[in-house]
Amino acid sequence: MSKIALVTDSTAYLPADLVERYGIHVVPVRVIWEGKTYRDGVDITAEEVYALLKERKTLPTTSQPPAQDFVDLFRRLHEEGKEILGIFIAKVLSGTIDSARQAQQMVPEARIEIVDSHATMMDLGFQVLAVARALEANPDMTLEEAKALAEQARNYTGLVFMVDTLEYLHRGGRIGGAARWVGTLLNLKPLLTLNEQGVITPIERVRTRKKALARMLDLLEERIGDRRPLRLATMHVAAEEEARKLLERARERFQPDEMLLTGASPAVGVHIGPGGLGLAYMVGM
């Protein structure tokens, strides 16, 4: 068994069976709604969030976990004899990594390394899984080697997604370079990605949802080429059946080595909005 403990945040939205298998520690981001604070995926589920989005006029906000959450976890892991590698949502999208670094300074007795994934959702999740699998295969891997692998993994993952409306990203302050499209889309569906720093970046606008999903697969093919191995995961916000069909189309077209049907965490879903749908990938690693 490795002496290194892996820590990430809830926006990765890793499937529960993989979290359990690899012993990954997940710190929940906060969702704040009408004065009440919820732990992402703990006190409120994605389904509950999307139901409330339809019922309420106010939109929720999100916040990074308090530093004390990380302090408590880091101290416990240190007492268990573990060294710690944290891989978190892009700094440009959340203050989560700042909370983790504050906690790192507050637990000087522990050996802790922190990595900015420049990503979120399964774009982040695949990076975490790459390190988890490497640690399982090589339990003697050092903390420095594991950190270097995590930083390398950033170059092999990506995300392409569409939203029904930019309203949620705009009101949540996460719209990035797509801001220039606000108020101009009419019935067009925006296709988006994350750039190398994790900033939400526009790709193009497509006239219908059906065409947007087809174009998403074309864009994926342009990015992955014939490189393998290929791992794919869906991202969806209250669109599971469409995500299932999209993953099946991707399976037929690309024959990936791994496929995961996943959603978006509540903390991510409130910024993307119902109907958001996409594919995260890791290729060549």
C-alpha cells in the first residue's frame, strides 16, 4: 500500500466506486442558497439542486471549502503516517486551492504537495485517477514523483461541453472568454472548453442542440486523433439520458479503453445550468 494519500475536491465528481477503490479523499465545495450553506454532494444532491433551480427565482452561489476542512483532513492523514498529494479544481474557477494551501501552512509537520489541475469535473477526475492507478501499480512512488505525474497528466486531459444558455455561467461569474457571446446567441448553442489555465473558453456556436452534440464528437476527434489509450466520461446537468446516448455514440466512433457515465457536481451544475452536456477525456496516458 502506498504511503501517499490522494486528496481532491467534490467538483471532480468521481464515481463513488472509484473513490472507494483507490481510497481517494474528497473535500466538498460549498453551495449557498437563500442563506443556507450545503456541502456539495453531502448535504445536497445534484438532483435536489436541479429541482430547486426550476422552483426558485434566486440562483445559488458557491464557495471554496474552509481551510479548516483541509486542516482536519491533513492532520488525520499525517497521524496515519501518510504523505499527502492534493489535486484540485483550477484556481481561476475556485478558491479551493487557496484554502488547501492555507491549510498546508497550518500543518507544517505533514509532507503535503498541492497541484492546480487547471480543470474541473472529470477533466480533473481523470488526472486524479491517473495518479491513483500509478500509486496502486507502484506503491513505492515518492511524493515528488507523484506530484510530477499529476502535473504531467494535465497535458493529456480536456473537456468539450455545451450549455443551453450562458445565463448561469454569466451570473455565477465563471463565464470567461464566452462573455462576448452574452446577449447574442438567440437560439444558438454555445460549445465551450477549458484553456490551459482552466478558463472557460468559447469554441463555436451551433444552431441546434442536435447539431451541437454531433459537432462535439467532431471536435473530440480533432483533439484525440489516433492516440491511445483513450478514456471518456460524460458531464451532464439533469440530462442523463442524453449523456448516455452521447457516450454510446462516442463508444461506436472511438472505441475508448474506458468509459464513465458521470454527471456534474451540484457546485458545478449551478454554474452550467440544466441541459449542460459534455465529454471529458484523457488520451495518450
